[in-house]
Amino acid sequence: MSSSQIRRPRLAHMRFLATLMVGAYILINILLACLAPVTDGWPVWATTALAVPPMVLGMVHLVIPIARRPGA
């Protein structure tokens, strides 16, 4: 196996991970900003419990499909 065949999957994997991290960062900040007026004064665990379901849906149906696109 040549070194170029080894590097391509590694580069694709790194690009996938970077896209996921950026997408998750943007998504969680948007969710927390939208929830802030509703959850003002709530304990952290309650705010997190409210943010997790839309975060998971956003990751599964938005961020991961974008990250899996070739050339993303």
C-alpha cells in the first residue's frame, strides 16, 4: 500500500471530524441562544436536558449528512 493511499483516508477522516466539530459548535450555540430567555435562572442540568433532544436531531439530520458529503 502506497503512502498516498494511507494519507487520503486520514485526510478525509480529519476533514469529517473538523466538519462535525464546527457544526456541533454552531448548533449548540444557536440552541443555547434560543433557549436562554426561556431557561434564565434554571439549573445547568435542566438547561442541558432541554437542549439535548434538538441537538441530537440537528446532529443526525443536519450536521452529519453535511459532513459525510464528498468534498465537504
